[in-house]
Amino acid sequence: MTHRLYFSFQSPFSWMALRELEARVPGFATEFEYIPFWDPDDRTRAGVEQYGAKIHYTRMSKAKHLYILHDTKRLASGFGHDLTWPVDVNPWWEPSALGWLKARESGCERAFYDVVTEVRWNRGADISDPVVLRPALDAAGLEGAALMAAVDDPHIRELGVQALVSAHRDAVFGIPLFQVGRRRFWGVDRIEEVIDAVEDRRTGSSPDTAETTTPVAVLATIGSMDADSPGGCG
């Protein structure tokens, strides 16, 4: 069975959680459907809204951003990861998110993911700039120009819209979010629980029947996301 996970090139917690899980759980990447999540540009946002979906992303306050900066460095150190914090001056996430979707169509999404996360979290470089990403992709043996052209490809744009519509329908309120059967886990601090849930599903001992998905009628009343305070894509 394929499970779902929502990841983001924006989020250091997504980067660290996936790095740990992929290293510790054999076959992890083959059992999950990876779905990108990001703060879209106006064009993508308009496409999402045409489906009646919303992007529940709230930019975090400066105080919270500074806390996240220090917390991320502590976590990275604890995991033994080198981290160079990137400075996002004019963030435009379409080149990385849509580029990943384009790479998936060519079967090279894993290599693309590795390049982008290395550029962002190890070099601290600007992945919003195709001029930065293109040579890094080329150096990894990928077709950088073609992958960066994904932002102008209507088909890939639509795939991006569908990814974000899926996030809305799955009530994704934070990143990373893992869905294993009916069980959902949010955040880098849920790694152990995700590992246990995957093992339960593999052995047929999953307690899924004890959990249910929130009814659509309820979501329509209360909203599918927690948008009551600035949080950002953590």
C-alpha cells in the first residue's frame, strides 16, 4: 500500500524528517507518495482557487522566525546534519516545486530533490532563482534548463495546482505531514511514530480502525486548517 506524505523545500523540518526516515526505514521512499507543498505564486494560487480550495499558509512573525532559526540549528546538530541557513529575500517556490513535478515525470525526482535540498540547506543558496538551481542540476547530470522551464509549462502548472488541492482535501495544516492508512503524523518530532506506523502496516497490526477521517461536512464548518495564528510552513 502506498502512503502519502507532504513535503516542502521551504521547511527545514521537512528536510530533516525525510532525511532521517529515508535513512532509517528501508524502502521508505517506495512506500510513500511524495506530494510537494509550498506557498504558491499568484498564477498557481488562482488555479487552486478555481477548484474551491485554499492555501492555508500564514507567514510567521519575526519573533517566531528567530525561534525557528535557533530551534532548527539545535535539531540539525542533534541529528548530525550540517546546516547553512538560507536567506529568502524574494521567495518564489515554483522553480523548486514545479521542477520536482517535472522531474517526477522523467523519473529523476529523487536526484532533483537531493540537489535542491543540498543547495538550500547545505549551501544556503537561493532556490527561488533558476539561475542558481540550473547549474547545480546540470552538475548532477540532470537537464537543468528543461527542469527550470517547468514554471512555464501549463501541464506542470496544473499538476502543481492538483498537488495543492490535494493538500487542502487532506487537511494539511503543517509540514511535513505523513498519512499512513488513516493515521496522520505532523512534524519532525513524530519520526518514531511514523516508523512504528509503517511497521504496523507492514505486519498487518495497524490500529487504523480506531481512527477516522474528519467528515467533509465538519471540515466545511470548522475549516480544514489551523489558521488562527501566524505559523508558516513549519
